[in-house]
Amino acid sequence: MRKLILLVIVLGVGSFFNAQELLAVKINCDSPVHKNKKRCSEKYLRNVVIDEDTGLEVIEYEKDVDWKKKNPKIAWSKIIKYKSSLRNSYELTIFDRDYVSDFSTGAVKSYVTKWNTNKLEGRILTWGGCGFWTCTYESARYYDFPGFIEIFVGDKRFRLRGSRGEFQLPSGFAKRIKNMGENESINLQIKAIPNSGLADKFIPIGDETIKNLKLLFQKDTKEWNKPKYEIARASISSKKLDVEEIASMTLPSVVKLEGDSGLGSGFFINNTGLIVTNMHVVAGGDKEFTISGDDGLKDQGEVIYVDSKLDFALIQANNTKNSKALPLCFSKYPRPGQNVIALGSPLGLAGTVTRGIVSAVRQPSSDLEDVVPYYVTLIQTDAAISPGNSGGPLVNSNGEVVGVNTWSLPGDEGRAQNLNFAISIVDILRSLNSEIPVEAENTNSCGNIEEKESIFKFW
């Protein structure tokens, strides 16, 4: 009996390894024998083209390809032109996968990352299978990456905080990728997910993915013609306004922006439909956005300018020619302790208002390159900023815009408060080479004309 059991085990082991060797044989999908087989059919469904904007060889896919399933039909590690089937837009992206199958149980863990030049998305997929000793019958599940991850590019560490498996890549990351050495690696460190059986994980990124990431970051940099923007002095009340007054005065000029790949906020900076928002709101490749306002405004808009270093963008509304521009605090930075109000569309909920103070004004510094934009003056605030708030205005007690809401770093698992940041409107205007208006009487510290009595109508 013992000899029989031993013989079964030996035969089983031999069969297992023979099967592995057979699976390891490289299939020639160009041969007539295998060309029409299922495992090769995907190769011939791909549309390999040269992208006109970058000159890169890319593989075209529709955006409705579902990559959050067990075996998505995706060309791993290749540059994919992810096209919208609804709008005239696309994004260049790269998918990578770290696939682990347990030898004993056959249980599978697949760590999938989706990269473009502005954002990283991460998902973990698990499902059951049969291994050497037993089978597991777990149905397929997927989990978002936890809210804090670390990326190691060579010896440089970047700490990213995000939500729902999405992480904005700081500008310092792009700079480091472009200058990577030939033998340097990229690795991710993610934390365990409670009650999932998923422990801390160190994820190596594949060599071909790294090679194509370098190409993508070096080539996917469109040159934009800088538009001319003239600063206009606004008439401002001499008294400090309360939150309700500021919200009533400001919200009609704040809009929600929706595209196939982007969702965020913006606000009018002139009276002919020019909107400022964050670069990462428009970074998905959408050329057009749906614009909606708290007062029933509905329009379409086109991206006309992007500044990747300062993380801002301009959108021109197509039919809104009588927009109400918000007053800009263009001549000075705010002070720590100053009251501020953040407006926008967190999680797509338009017309949301939160308040706080200026916690700090941080000058451009490489100390922040691994977490936030660092080529621009940042206004740190405790006014709540959530996904979807990006691009909305941060205003002072006179309703003047001091910054563009851009980033929120969640507290360290409850051990700290969120750190919220806005880009200084002063730096944005300087980047656009906007000139200070001619001298005027009765101007306040922000450069606007101070009226003795409020001229504003409150709704």
C-alpha cells in the first residue's frame, strides 16, 4: 500500500512539472498552426499604430475594456492608446501585473497597476484554483490599493496618498523617471488590507514596463501655446463678509467639470467663459468637458492650456459668454491664520462649501517633491478638500481667490489630520505672464478696488 501511494505521488509530481514545462514553451503566434488559437487571437485584434502627438508605437484599445477582472484582454507592459468611444479623447497608459499563484493551494493574487504620466491606479484581484496539495474555490474578488503607498525609483522614495486605488503622481516623480539609469528599478510597497488576507507586499515593476514608462514620460509632453490673460481689478466690499455671503457671491462662478477620465471643479476668471482648474483634472486626455454650475449652467468646454509644473489648466467654455469672473487676490500671498473658504464639487457634489484657516504658506521646495507639486507656492489649509474639489477656488474673507484647491494628503491612519493644499493664484498669474493693472485709487492689499459699502447682491 505504501509503495502504491509513493508511486502515485511520484507520478503526480512528474505530471505537474511536465505540465509546467509544456506551459513554459513559447508559442509562435505567427505560425499557421497557432495563429487562430484563442491564446493568440488577442494579438491580431490589437491595432498597432504610431501616435501622431508623440511618435510612439502604441496599441489602440477602447476605454470600455474592463481591466478589473481575472484575465483582462490587455497587452501587458505595452503603451496603450486608451480611446474613448463617446468623446474625441484618449490617454496613453501602461498596464503592469505581478501575478502570484500559490504552489500548494492554487490560490491566485494578481497585483495590477495602470500608469499614465499623471496618475497611478492599483487593484488587487484574488481567486481560487488548484495547487499541488489541494484546491480552493474562492470566487474572484478585487480590492483597491490601500490609501498609502510608496514608490521606489532606484534609491529615491515617493510617498503617495490617494483614495479608491487612485494616486496622483507628483512632478518630482516624472523628473526622476525621465532621468532613470539603465539598470535602475521601480518597486511599490503597499500595506496590508484588513480582513482580506492580504499582507504587506513589495511589488516589482517589470523591465519592459519600466522601459516604456521612460519613453512615455519623455515623449508625452505636449507643447501648449500660452494664452494672453489680462488681470482686471474687481470692486470689493470694504467689510469682511460671513461665510453665507461669500458662498452666495462665489458659487455662481464655480463649476463642476466632467469628462470621460476626469472629474473636478473650476471657476471663471473672466467674463467670456475662461475657467481655471487643476492640470490633473484634465490629465486623462479628454479634450472636451461638460461644464455645469450651481445655478443650472450647462455647457461644453475645451482644454486650451496646461501647465504641468504648476498643475493648472485653462478651459474655454463654448457658449458661456457672459460669465461672472471671481475677483483674484493678485498682488500678495495670504497670511497664516487668515480665514479662508474652499468651494467645489467633492465626489461630484456641486456647490459644496467648507471653511478653515491658512495653516502655512510654503514656498517652492524640493522637500515636497515626493508628495505635492513643488515648483509653486502652496497654501496649506485645514479647510476640507476632497476628490472632486480639485480646481475649485480658495477664497479669503472678501471673496477674493487666493488659491486653486489641488491636493489633500490624508492623515496617517487617523494619527494626524489631513493636510490640504492650494496652488497660489499669484504664481499662476505670473506663469501666464499676466501684467499688473494700472494704478487705481482705493485699492486693497490684494490689488482690488475697495468699496465703502457692499455692492454685491446676495441670493
